[in-house]
Amino acid sequence: MFILTKIADLVQITPQDFHKKSMQAIEDNINAKYANKVIQKIGLCISLYDLLWASEGFIGHGTGTANVNAEFRLVVFRPFKGEVIMGRISRCSPEGIHVRTDFFDNIFVEAEELPDGCQYDHNEQLWVWESEGGSLYWDIHETVRLSVVGEEWNDQTPTKPSIAPGEDTPQETRLPPYVVKGSMKAQGLGCTLWWEL
């Protein structure tokens, strides 16, 4: 679920941070730049793990900013294919079930990745699994166990907002930069409450 990723980058330390020790200023700037951000094809950066190397600081002309080349490792959230993770249902839609963890909101289980016999109840806005034991509901905020089957990356390059026909203001629909795709078809997956009975 968590991996270490080595990155080399130019870290800029502003004059406001000159009162800090060099290592502390570099680490604070790395965390400010990367923590809670998605790097394409790498994952969601959680925090700095360690600083491997840093050059001497070179003061930029006119700005007073110290530029430091640094090599460091980050703790990154990127579950591997086949890994079983736990989360809570945030919402249900006819397309599938949206799941979140304490720090990541973009986990999606498509309708075809639910067990056979599942149907979407439009009145309740929930998925229902008709099993031999009766109707089992995928309630909102229920803890679920799912298997990772893939991931989806969406480019976050800024684009010009498009105006839909018949509208005056531009509508900007942004897809999340990183989505984990899951499955709840196998035995033991789904709502954890079901398997405790």
C-alpha cells in the first residue's frame, strides 16, 4: 500500500526560512511542495521519509532565495494490483460504489466488480446484494474490504473551461488525478459486517 520513491528536485528556500537550520528548512520545503499531492504514475505523496543528499545553497539574483539541489525519498500511497485494502463507503451511484480511507477519497468499485445478484435500489440510493441469507445492503459509511484491480490516471494540465450549449457560464469538470479501481466479487470482500456473522 505504501512505497518509498526516490526523487531529485531543486528546493527553493525563501529568506523567511533562513533562521531555521539548513536541513530543517529543506525538509519543510519538500513537505510543503509534495505532501498530499499526486505525482502522475507514482501515487499520492504522504510525507518526506528521509533526505539523502543536498547541495550547497546558491542565492538567486534579485530574489534572495537559496536554491538547493536535493535527493530524497517520499512515502507514497499506491496500492499494488491484488492487494486487499479497507475503507468506508462514501456514496453509491448506479455506476458503482465510491470508497474512501482516512486520507484518500478516490477509490471506485464499478457495478460489474460487485458480486453476482447485486442491484441498485434507486429509492434507497444504495446497492443491494440478494443472497441466500436475504438482502444485504451496502450502507453509506459502512466499512468494506476490497481487492485492487487497477488504477486510473487523469492529466491535471489546466485547460480552457468549455461552455455547454444553452449555458452562459463555463462549466469545468475535473476528474481526480488518481483513482484506485477495486473489486468486491471474491469471498470475504464487501462489507466487513457480513463476514463477522
